[in-house]
Amino acid sequence: MSDENAVLKGHLSESEVAAQLGKCVRTLRNWARRGYGPPRVRIGRSIYYRLVEVSRWIDSLGRLG
């Protein structure tokens, strides 16, 4: 496993999260500006989401209604 793959294990890119949520990347970025959506991390120049945090965020949506 390369160093990059080791660092990114357990992380999803913006486009991967957008696809999973059925949203576009622009929506994720707008949500982040408004403090909504799953927490994200910057690694280098790229934005990633921890898989576990995305799952927690999705689970929390079911408890809001």
C-alpha cells in the first residue's frame, strides 16, 4: 500500500460522498459554508470525508424528524 493510500484509508473524496448522497459537489461545499453536512478534512489541497463521520451524520438525520 502506498503512503497516500495508507493516509486515505477510511476516507471518501468529495465526489464519492456527493454520489453516495445523491447530491453534487457544489451542494456539499455550500453545506460546509453553512456549517451543515458531515465534517470534512483537508489533506493537501483536497477535501475528504471520514467514512465513519459520514455514516454518523446520515444516522443523525433519521433522529431529527
